[in-house]
Amino acid sequence: MMQRLNGAIAASVTPMRDGGRSVELDAIAELTRFLADGGVDGVLACGTTGEGVLLDVAERRAITEAFLGSAPDGFAVAVHAGAQTSHDTIALAAHAQAAGAQAVAVIAPPYFPLDHEELTRHLLGAANAADPLPFYVYEFAGRSGYAIPPAVITRVRHEAPNVVGMKVSDSPFSAVEPYLDLGLDVFIGSEPLLLDGLAAGAVGCVSGLAAAFPAITASLVHERSADAHERVCRLREELAGIPFHAALKQVLVARDVLVATDVRAPLRGLTAAERDRVLALAREFGSI
């Protein structure tokens, strides 16, 4: 029987060096330890927060293997296999399955607004490559450029029994609601919407904030804490307009989890003023 994801999943950053030109695989063990100690239930590797679409296939395979090799017992490693082409997406899903990941997620490819048939073929190919791992459709219209129609998800689920859930990062909540009625395990991607999502039947959160603030996110999911809800809303508000990937890495460097804040171009690092603001927030929220 498939072991599905549950609870609080951190959408992890990807450690880098050399100005973002190289992946720092040696840093993943400490990063995984930090996340597990922070109380989250697992990690999503190479997703949006992990700069996945900016990495080549070989790098993504190596990152997957590094997270799997570092994960403590009971700590789930899900792999985002979404890529621009079906060929690369299927290859990454198959690798995650062979490497021993606990789950695979795939976002709709950006740039071309795929029609129902194109999306169905793309997602089915990835789900079949991941089989028998649990497969999660990753819905994020703000990144793909279009939403995945619920009818496509229903068809893919009918033809691929390992399709068990979704990560939905859309907002406002009205954009999430159509996916809560499909009989799938839904993970909310926007932390401020999580309590509403849980009340409506969602099963957890896949959180970018958890990459640097795992304890807050874990409390929000596991305890449905009103205080944690206020904290994630405040963090999202304060970080708006600041490069998110670099901000998370700055907090992790301040925590001695990472040694560099490098991101991959065209993403950029923080200005001095942005760095000071991020560090002040981290101190305020007890993260450094």
C-alpha cells in the first residue's frame, strides 16, 4: 500500500555556491537535519523554492539522492519532477522512483498554455514513470501561467491510480476551492490560507517558509495554532518584494545551516537593505 505524504512538508531551498553556478551537495545533510529538528514531516526537493526549473537534469538527480541519503527515519522526501519538457519530467519522475523517494510532484510546464489533451498526456507520462509512488499534481497558476482544469486532474487520476493528491499554491482561497472537491489529498502552498484549507478538508501544507522557519510552519499544521497563523501572515507580508530564495538562504546562513546565500541567475541576491530587513525579521521571529 502506498505511504502518502502527510502534515507539514518543507519546500526546501537548494544550497549553491560559485555565484549560483554550482549546487552545494555537501550542505544538504545539515539542511535536512535542520528541517527535521524543526518539526516538519518531510521535504519537497527541487520545487519552486528549490529553484528546480533552473537546474539541469543531472543536478536534480544528484540533489534527490543527497536528500534521500540524509533523511532520518520517518522523514519523507518528495521530489518535484516538473520540467519544461515531458522528456525531462518523465526522466526525473522515473529517477525519483528508482532512487527511493516517497512521492513525486509535477507542475504544469510554463510558457506554453497547454490544452486539456497536452496536459493530460504530460501528467500521465510523469505519473506512470513514478508508479507505484504516490503522485501529486502541483497546481500553481502564478508560475505555470495557467491553471490545470479540474477535468484534466479527474481524467489523469482515473487513468493513473497512483495519483493521490495535489499541492495547490494558488490564491485567494476561491482559487483553491475547486481542487478540494476532487477526492484527493490537497496540500496548501500559501501558508496564510492553510487554516481555511484544513477546515475545508486539506490534509497539510507544502511550505516555502518552512525552508527557513520550519518550527512555525509545523506548529501551524500540527496544532492549527492561531499564533503561528499570524506569524506566517506577517512573514509573507514583510517578505513581499524581497527576493524570496535569497531571503530564505540568508536566514539559513545566519543559523549556520548553509554557508552561502547564492541563487541561480536570473534570480538575484539581496541588497544590503534587504539583508538587514530579513535578518531583523529572523531575530524577531526567534530564528537566529
